[in-house]
Amino acid sequence: MTTDTTTETVRPADVTEGDVIEDPAGGRWLTVREIQVESLPHKDIFSFYGSGPDDRITVVDREKVRRKSDVSDDGRAR
């Protein structure tokens, strides 16, 4: 069985712990270990944290996030 890695663009609210998302400013990928959401009257602010002290991505709810999705050759997401 082989695994292909593809990316998809999702809303920040669709990201869950364990997802691997793109850090466009850092030019790398981050495995999400913690999520914090600050709700304001006209927007929500999402902060995604990894395992290191500099592993943080912050976006507003209107932005999109690129997420890796591994799909095995039997068609099931891993």
C-alpha cells in the first residue's frame, strides 16, 4: 500500500489537533498540537500551536488554511 500526500484548502474552524497545516510565513508545515480561538464581534481569531516555542500560526476566520491530507491507495484517509 502506498500513500499520496495531497493538500486541501480549508476554513480555520475545520482544522483539528493532529492536522498538518502550512505556515506560509515560515515556509514549512506544522503539526497542530493545540488550538485557541478568540471570538470577537465581527471575526474569530484562530491560533494553532505546534510542539516548539516558535510553532504558531494565527489566522482570522475569513482566511483559508492549507492542510495536508494523506490518502492511501485504497482510498481511505490516514
